[in-house]
Amino acid sequence: MTAAKQKYEFNEMQGLIKRGYGTKKFTDFILLKIEDAVKAKQWLKLLIPQLSDATADKFDPAINVAFTHAGLDKLGLTAHIQNNFLREFQEGMADETRSRLLGDYDWDKQVSIADSWEWKDAAKDVTDGNVIDVLLMVYASAQQILDATYSRVKQEASVNGVREFKRLLTKSNDFLKEHFGFHDGISQPTIKDFSDRTDDEDNTINAGEFVLGYSNQYDICPESPEVRSPVTNEVFDFGRNGTYLVMRQMEQDVKGFWDFIASQSKDDSNGSVGKVDEGAAVFLASRMVGRWPGGTPVATCPDADPGKETDENKFLYHSVAPEHFGKCPVGSHVLRSNPRDFLGTNKKESIKLSNHHRILRRGRSYGKPLVDSMQCKDFLCTPNDNEERGLYFMCLNTNISRQFEFIQHTWINNEKFNGMYNDTDHIAGSYPGDFTIPQSPVRRHITNIPVFVRVRGGAYFFLPSISALKFLSEL
Amino acid sequence: MKQHAFAVIAPVIPGKLEELRSLLNVIHGDVEKNSLVRFCDLGTIHFARFVIIETQKETYPVQLSFSSNHDESEEEHISELIRVAGEGLKKIYSCCEGFDGDFKAYFLKYKVPAKAYYIGHRGRGLAQIRDESRLQKAIVDFLDSENRNGSLNKMNPSEIKNKIGAYIKSNPDFEFAVKYKGLDGPDQFFRERGLLILLLLAIGGFLFLVGKGIHSLAFPAWLVVLIILLATLTVIFFVLKRKLNRLEETDVSVVDLVDSDKVNSLMRAENFVVQNQLTHIVEVKPGSFRRRTLKFVLGAINLLAKILFNRGTLGGIPSIHFARWVMIDSDKRLLFFSNFDGSWENYLGDFVDKASVGLTGVWSNSKNFPKTENLVSKGATDEQHFKEWARQHQIPTQVWYTAYKGLSVENINNNSLIRRGLFRKMSEAKAQQWLKRINNG
């Protein structure tokens, strides 16, 4: 007899928990500041009926809203707290002590990089005007719909005491690639019983890891923020069906990345002034990512780029063909962000451990591609432009320190990951370092690789349920 | 040469607490080269710390703890401390009750032994750890430069290994590796597992004799006595278990959310180098039953640390350099010192995921620990509450020193294996494996 399926209150959850709105390619992220808390609640009342929940995707555009702790504070929520939000959310991603943990720290100048972020959730300098309160996410199927909606919501907000701070434009491409040229968004956990889609057991995760009110991977309901209503004096589970949303603006130095790859991929027959061997360049870049540009995992197909586009994600590092085993670099980005069965020595235990640190990714690329074709060979020969491009990294989790922060510190930015010495992640990491590519008989060791990603903004948000938003609007 | 735990915990003169605090702050300002205790000159110390234990001031006196993980004998270690840092230590201990300038007598009086002590890289002194790290780095550089044009890729693994060996031999800096290959195969094996093997042999022998007795229906008298003894022990076990379960039912477990400022101030001292530390103190639950159970569990962990968890992991946790438990204030409080790799979140997460049984076995005997059953169940598996409890009882460490801030436990153990294999003859396959170890990537 199979266990009864878990029931979820989809009508309460905002839609982003259930879907990434990948089909709605035209997306804006609007950062707002609350200037009049009383009026802002009127704005919320206007906004709530426009929001998309996690039931059928019926609205175009789909709109979701999230708040920083500063924003919830301004709305008066924190004054009535019974059971508090996570410490990380209260303090903010931009908190200086946290910066050392997350890799947002300049060790030479001994100062947090968050001090110069363009938008953030907290600042130790009270005059820092870049602290934001609200994140409005608008997903549309056409540019006109997006633009019309943007004008309308901006107007609705501004007459109600909520001012736009910044409009973050996004740009998706038809290849579903991120800016370095690699097919992105492949690896995602499957939430147990969330939909009819089935997946391997070792990629199926309890919902409580991504939305509050349900059991997590420890079979325990995680702590949820609770508020005492000033009207009824009853305690309201504010966090139920809500979750924490992590967002970071990661600028990618695409040309710098490919220039470096090119410098390490010169055709040796002419010494160091040789031509760039395109195959070697793609090989090296793919080793750093852990997948070929089309998406095939290096672990399952290490020797040559199969060339095709794929979403292949059902693989384990120990279960690949014997002749392929051990060829994917331990320090590659894909292995670091989800080690699967490759942590330590025990495969089964590794999967269990890895699954304590999963996130639901919801990011979007921004900025014009360096090359429209998004082909590696074109990246290699195109000169740089002065455009900013990168990724708005976003993820959902219910335990910020065990999930997002853990991945960032213990896997991505850890030079000692899995027993290594000085290797860092060169796709998403914060620090320069080495890279080791397994080779027989002697490994290929590249040293002093610069950093290709710069974080320009970041915040921890809370994505409340529909009921929680109603509660907030009536506070 | 082996690593030892040393700790002195002395009462602080009430009026001198602030003076002590500012002295420790001076050391903290530059832990390696400060003017009071120049740790970089102390060749016997792996890790050391000064902690002012000032929680529950109403009940317990404020105390200063100095603890170190050191090589050489305790006498030699204390002598070195006096020789290198005598002046600074005099200033520090002048803030403690009853210090008259005689370090040896004072340390003897306030010395506290470890009830359980774990080492992540057993048997390797500071010099060896540093030497083997230099060796690994030199081999990395050698391989990098030799293979710039890919010439090594045409050779066999063992040919390459021999080439590395020749390079190392030619360099007087690495004489240590040439002279002494590191722990030998069978010797190492027995050293690490000897006690465990004897234990298993004893149990095996006993079962065999019982079996023989049953088979021939003739039990020697001593065997009968032994069986009765075991039966009695089993009865006692169940009696104790019932007492424990009854206590557990009435145990109080209130885990309040920890003050944000407190956690922030603890975090301000974290994540500067590869390693982190924590100092943790709890009150033991009242009653002799709990105290004795705690001592028993600590004794068991101490034994296991010697015979089973002696190859780099403690119950599966691979990131601990040195950890120890100490009981103070007439066994009323339990103090825990740990030096580990990675973040606090990672470390505590490992506690929950890998070693919750052992850790629950220890700490369920302390006040306000998350609800536990049968001494080892539940408890630390309640992830969020356990971590909250851990932060609640963590106290600031005023001074912390690490002699190898860039090395993880895995690095150290891997370096020893590299050294051990360097001049040994091995098959091509094993040589290839050895070559892979150099970067471990």
C-alpha cells in the first residue's frame, strides 16, 4: 500500500514556489521602497488580487511579491512577532559578518563588498540609500504585456506610498543558456507529490525544504515566523505556505572568462603564440562548468562534446561507465553545487547528505549576450563591449543557513572541498584559485585563475502566502 | 612526540577581570607575534586558546582556561611556555587567584585532564605536519613545471614517481622524507586497530568456548561464572535503562531562540581562515546517575577515539583537528573545545547528520538539551533546535591560535600518505593512484 500523497495548499502559495515561469520569457524585477507604511497597505490590497498563486497558471503576466526584513519592519509586522524569522533574514545578506561567510569580502582591504552594492537588504551605515523593501516579480509572455503591466504597477505603487528604486530588466535567450554560453537551469530538485512529474528517489525532496508548513528532509516541520494579531490577539502562522527567497545580482565577465580559457588553450605546435584550439577551449570551459555547452554532463560523457542540447540530469558520479569514472573534475561548478553521491566515500550517505542542502532555483539572465549566437567559437573571437551582463541568481529555501549559505560557503567557495587544496569554483565562486583536471598519468593543474563573477547587489526576501499578505495589508 | 591535551583552568581575581580581558585582547590583536605570548615561537603547539569562563557568574566563579594541543611531554611543553612567554604569562596569571610566580606548581594545581580526547591526524607532530605540507607543495610545483610542455604525459606513473623521488632526494630541505618514510604498513595497521582486534578476539574466543560448552554439555566452572556475570550485567543494564527512561520523561527541554546579538558576536570571530573553533559549556543534569552516565559515555568515546576513530574521522565527521571534553566545577559543568575545518553550520550539520548518536549520548546528560529517548535517540536529530541549543551554550573564545591555518584535516592526512608512498615501490596502478593524491582533485 503506497503512502497517501501529501496535500498542499497551492491556492495559498505564490506561484514561484510551484513554477519558474520559464514560458513567460519577458520578465522584470522591480525593487521598491516603502515611503508611507499606511498607504502601502492600500497598495497591497490592490496588488493581492493580481498575484499568481501556485494553482493553474492562469494570469498573464504572473506577478509575485516578496519583502526584505526592513520592508516588513516598515509595515509594522516585526512589532508583533511571536516566533521570529530566521536570523539570516533579520540581519540581511549584506550584514558584514555574513559577508565573510558568503565570499562577499575583500580580504585585502578588510571590508565587505556589500558596502558598495547597488541594492541590498541591510546596511550598517544608516545613510546608505540602497536598502530596499519590496521585490515585485512580473513574468509576461510578450514584451507589450510586460511594459503595460510595469507602467500600471509602478503607478499603483507610487500613488500609494511605494516608490520604485530600480527596475531590473532581464533578457532570456532562445538557447536557455547563461552568459558564458552554457545551457542552464537543468538541475532542479523534484518536490515530493508536488505534481504528477516523477523523478528518481534521490532527486525527490520533501516540500518543507522549499515552503514552510510542511515536513523537511529531517521529517520535521521547520520553524515558521508567527505573529500576534493586534486586532484579534490570536497568533497567526505568518510563514505558512511562504518561503525565503535569496537573490543576488551576479555580473559575469564573459570576455574575461573566454580570454582566459583561450590563453590556456593555445595550439602548442607554435609555442605560446600559437592559435587558439577551439576544441581545447570548449573542453577546458566545460571542465570548469561540469557540463558541455549543450548540457550533457561531463561525468557521463567526458571525452568529447556530443554537441546536442539536453536536459539530462539523472546521473550519479559513481554510476557512470567505468571508463568515464573520475574524469569530471571534483572542483567543477556542477559537482560543487550538487555533489550527489560524490561527498566523501559512502555513496548512499553522500546522497542523503547532499539532499540536506538543495535549493529551488528561479534565476533569470540579464543583459545583452556578448554574441547573439551564444556559440563558444564566437565568444572566442568577438571583442569585448562595454555592456553589463550576468545572472540574477534566485533561489527558494526554508533554512537559509543550511541550504543557500551552506552551498555557497561549504561547497562553492570552499578551496578544501572534498579534500582539495586550493581549487575554487571559476563559474560562480568569489575568489581566485587553482583548477585541477584529472588526467593520466599526471593531472592538468592551472593556477591563479582570476574571478569572472562580481556580485553587485543582493538580499534575502520573504515570499509570503496569500493569507499572510492579506494579514499584512490589514495590520 | 605524540599529540597531548593540556589544560589549566584557574579562578580569576574578581577585581582583575577587566585587566585580564585587555591582556587577552592584546594577544588576540596579533595572535602569532604579539608581545605577551608569541605563539609563532612555540614549536610544541598545534592549537591553543585562552577562554574566560564567565557564564552563570552567580553560581560559579569566573575562571580563566588555557588549553593547548601539544607535542613533547607536558613538562617540556610547560618549560617551553615559560621560556618563550614567561613574562606575558606572568602578567596574565597575576590576574588569577593564588598565583605566586611558580608556574609549575600552579599548573599542577589547576590542571584539568580531558575526559574524552579526539585527534584527527594521530601521531603527527607539528614539525611533521609542516614538513609534509612543504613536501606536497614542492611536488605540485615540480609537476607543474616539468609538465608544462606535456612531456610527463608520455611516461609511466612509476617513472614519473621516480623522477619526483630523485628531485626530492636532491633537495636537502626534504631530507626528512628520504631518511624516514613515514609509518610502515603492518606497524601502522596494528597501531591503529590493535586494541579493537584484541577486543574482537576476546569476544570471539568467549563465544567459541560457550558454543563448545553447549555442544559438549560440559561447562568449565570459570565459564559458568562468566556467563552468570554477563547475565547479571544484563539485568543491571535494564534496571539502569528504566531509571534513565523515567528521568528522560521528566526532563525539561526549553530551547529558546538565541539572542541575535550573541550569535552575531560569535560569528564575528568566525570564517577568517580554513579552520574555526568553538568553546561550549553546559551544566550537567543534577544527580549522580546523570553524572556517572556522562562519565561513562565520555570514557567510551575516549576509547573509541583511540581504537576505532583514529584514521581521520570521528563518527564520520572528517573535519575535526582536535576536540576534547573536560568536566569542571566539581563535575557540575561540561566544557567542550573543538578545532575544526569549515563553517560552524557545516560542523554542527555534521553532528546532526553523522554523529548524533554519540553526541546525544554525551549532551543529553546536560540541562535543556533537546528531548532525548534512551540516551542516544532523538536529541541531536532535531536539527533546528539542536543548532539553537549549541549556539545558546557556545561562549566567546578570547584568544585562539592555529599553527597551520591553511591546512584541513584531509590535507594533513593526505600529505602523510603522499610522503609514505614517495619512496615505496608500487605497481603502476598504485603509482597512478599516488600521483592522483598530489592535488587530490
